[in-house]
Amino acid sequence: MRTTTELPALLLLSLVILSSTALTSAARTIWVDGGSTAGEENGSSEAPFTTIAAAVAAVRPGDVVTVRAGVYRERFSIPSGEPGRPVTLRAAEGQRVVVSGCVPLEGWKPEADGRWSTIVDWRPRRLLAGSKPQTIAREPNAGWWQSVTARDGVLADPRNLRGIQAAESGGEIRIWLRSGNTFATCPIDSLDTQSGRVKLGQTPRPVRLTDGDKYYLQNRAELIDGPGQWAVEPHGEQFKVFFMPHDPADLQKVECPKLDRGLVHVRGAGHIRIEGLEVTGGQRFGIEVHDAQDVIVRRCTAHNNGYMGISLREAKDCLVEQNLVRLNEYGISVGFSNGVTVRHNDVGYNGVDGILVTWKSDNVAVRRNFVHHHLLWGHPDNLQVYRGVTNVTFEENLLLSAGQSVMMEETSAGRFVGNMVVGCGAYMLIMGHQNAGHYEIRGNTLAFAGYGCMNLTWEDYDVRENVMMTGHGSALFGTKGIHGYRGDRNLFWNSTRAENPTIIATDDGWHRDFRAVKNSTGQDERSVYADPRFRNAPVAFGVLDSRRLHESTRDTWHMRGGGGAFKVGDHVEVNFDGVRRRVTRAGESTITVAPGLEEEPAKGWLVANWADNTDFRLDLRLRDDSPGAKLAADGGPVGSKIDIEAFLRGDFDGDGRRDVPRLPPEM
């Protein structure tokens, strides 16, 4: 039994222990400054660590690692925090912190004709000068050649290949395969310039060639014929890099991605915050979150990474918000994950897809993002969903300019609500492969599609209060063979330029009369077929014909389906780039415009026809006199309410302020 005289001493001892524990576990700020010359490195403001890796190796739960401006050529893993005491890695306020997987290329020596060369001990896949990607040397310099025959590993094209000045072997061939509409890059085994034949070298996977495949030669030093072009070739056990700079001073800025995997890496950890970093030049991932919980990636810039800008795999209860994701192969990817939210991000100009939700992910929300200009390789999509995804919500996103706007397969129990989808080369919302269904599709605006606004292939679609406009005379969508299509209060339209358009296809055929559509489906009782009367929008839409791309030039384009929706004097823009061009000639299958493109078209670019309107500021909200202005169940307008111009400014929450970082100045 304690005496009363013992209690004060025991209490004092307990307070000392608690105070000591509190001091030991108190959150600290650990500083990083790559330019520090302090000598000692203890993480204090006066003696900061000079690498981020050293700082994160020293963190405890609750610590904040603050990084001062600089370029940090390193990759590192971030350890766990604890619930309520996360580990935070952030850029110092207002300072540019670049985590780079690139290494500078040095030791340049002059070659002939303005070219320079240097020797490196690995094979570079990309070359940048001042963070700007440079062009791998190619022939032709823009556009595509088309083979006469292509089979058994050999392409023949005497018209273009016969007599060109080129070595007999080496380099690569980039092929646009008609089979599957896909792309492949193959080594060149031999080039016969007398017969005009290219023999492909071995590839990891068989390449199925077809007569008429389009192609170009690339990555050969002799093809360098202009500033900004480069190539690399074997040099014994090393590699020789050739580059023609715009200015010899640019050689001081040349770098190539070398570091592999995720530059900023979280694996088997949780309770982490990553804020304000610029992550670039990774051979694969910029920011990689794998087998992690409660991770927030906020206000980062991920660009020029060889695979994913931001990747989440086996992630739980994570948030990706207010990031700028550009010029990676893919933008943001979520796979095998649960409870992830992706919101208020600008994701654009990546090589293939913008945002992916894949591989058994569940309970994922993608909200109020600007996803745009995915038009290049593979089957480029602004949004891509596949492999057993359930309970995913796409809400109030602006999806602008894509090969396919939204591609879904193997997904169910989802919501696609309030989105603004503008401009694509194929279908806008593809519920594909007879396994994407059980979706609510409500309150969206889908306008200016290469083919149609929707492609439904499975079952159970609740389609209400949408605005759909193709911009041409082809059908908006079809319900043939679809079980469980339910639709009402939708506003449908083709185009004022469309003659005798097809509206919707049903089990009873292709209909040009909307009453016949209603009678056939028994749906869309209060839906309307009429001009939506957008506040400011093109009147028609077309896509360049990919099959005749090799015949198109910078100013004369073969149009898929012909040029009937275009007239001399019309004002047009390409890929919603805002550049005013005027139609100077309109033929049966072609149009000619001025000014032309800077280069020959690389794919089936999108052409929006504004007629006599020279104000290209998109506003697809409905005017007060629109037939859809009071069509919704609550008496308000149907379709998406998104302010496109605000999203273009990076303002996703409507407060008048930019939510995402600005592009680095050199980009």
C-alpha cells in the first residue's frame, strides 16, 4: 500500500516519462536542400540533407520533409506514417522541386552537318533538351508512307524506298498495323534501296503485317536532317547518341531518362502525403503507390515519364487530387484498388490513355477532372476501364478531344453522371465487349463524335436527362439486342448540316424518324429530337480518313464519310486547338483549309466546323430557349452543367482560382 508521501514523487516521475515520450514523438520538419554547402547534414534548416532519399530514411510518423528548390536526380521510397500522424513529403512553399530520372549527357563532339555525338553506357529511349522532348530522326519527317505489300516480316514500297540514301541495316521501323488498328516498333534487319523492301528484325511478339500497312523509318543517324532530331546506335558494348541542337548551347541542357521503376515510390506503407513535387524522366513510373493505404498525392506535376505519370496498384483509401499529368505514356492509373478518389486533375497529351481504372478495382470515384487530347498511339482513350471493375463513379468530368472518349469493358454497377464529353474520333461512350453494363448514364452532354455518342453491347442501361449530338448524319447509338435499355428526358440531335440523318438503331432497324424510335423501344417518352441550342458550339464535325492519311497534306484532307458537312468560307479548328482555319475548297471527299497544319496529319485528326462563327470558346451548356432547358425531372436543363472555359483555366471547383500547378515554363 502506497503512502500519501509517495504519490507526489510517482506523479512527478510519470509526468517526466510522458513529457519525454511526447518530445521524442513530436512531429519534426526535416529540410532538404540539394544546393547546401553546410557540410554537416542533420536535416535542420541550417544543415539540411542534400538528397531526398537521406531525408525520408530519417523520418518518423508525423514528420514533414520540406524540400527546397532544385533538381534531385534520384529515386526513393517513402516509409509509413501512422493514423493521424502521416509522413509528409512536400516542396517548400512557392519553390520548384524537380525529382528527375534523367541524367545529363556530356562529352559532346562535333560531327558533320551540324550534328554532335557522345558515347553512353546504356541505350537511351528518349532525349530531352531543357525538359522538352526531342524528335527521334525519321523518314518521312512527318506523316506516313504506305506499303504496297506487307507480309512474312517484309514491307515493300518501291515508290518511297527505292533509291533513298540509307544504310543497309540498323535503326527501326514504326508501323501502323491495319490488323487491329495498332502500332508496333520493330528493328530493321535489312533495307534494300534497289527493290524498295524492308525486312524486319526479331521482335518479342509476332507482328502481323497486312498489305497497305503505313510506316516510317526511324532512329538512324543518317536521317537526322533538322534541329531537334536525334538517334542512337550500338557502339561496341556502348551506345553512340547523335543529336542536332537548335543551338550548340542547348547541348548543356540535354538529358535522357535512366532511372527505372517509380521515382517517388510508396510500397507496403501508408498514411503518407506527397505534395507539390515535379516528377519527370522516369523510365517507367513518375509516382508509384503500390500496396498502400491512406496516401494522398496532391498538386504534383508528373510529365515525360516513360510509362505512368501516377500509378496506384493495390491501393486503399487513397486520394489523387489537383495534379498536372502531361506527356507520359499513360496519365493516372488505378488498378486492384479500393476506395480511391481521383479528382480535380488536369490529365492531357499523354501518349495513349488519360485515366485508367482497371483490374478488379472497386468503389473508385473519378470527379471533376479535365482529361483531354489523348489522340496518339494504341487505341487512345480519355478514360479506360477494364478487367472486373465494380462500383465506379465518373462524375462531372470534362473529356475533350480523344481517339475514343470512354472505353469500358468487364465493368458493372457504375455511374456516368454529369460529364461533358466533347470530340472524339470513334465512339464517345463505349460499353463494350458484351460485358460492360448495369450503368446509370444521366445528365451528360456528349457532342461531336466520329461515329456515335454511345455504343451499348450488354444490358441494363438507365439513360436519362442527357444531351447527345453527333455533329453529322450517322446514328447516335443503337439498342439492337440490348436488354434493359431505359431512357427518358433525353435531348437528341445530329447536326443542322446533316441531310436525312439516321437517329437511333433499334431491333426494328435504323430510324430516321424519332417517333419510330419511341414506338420500337417503348422508351424515351418525354425525350426530344431537336437542335440543343448550345451557348457556343460548332455546327458540324468530321474526322480525317485514316485509310487515306498518306494522301492528305497539311492543307488538304480526305474526310471520313466525305466533306459534305463543310462549305467554302466555313471556319474550322483541328483537335479543338483554338486555331482558326478557313475552308477554301470543299470537294466530295476532301476539304482544303488555310492556314494548313504545321505538319502532315499523323492520325485521323478531329475537325470541328464553326461555320461563320470565329469565336471558338466552347460552351455546351444549354441556352434559355433550348428545347432541353426545362426538360429535366426537376424542371431544369438536361445535360452537363460544366463551364468548359473554367476547366480550361484549371478551375474545377468554381471559386475562380487555378487548382492545379502551371506548366513548367520550358514546356
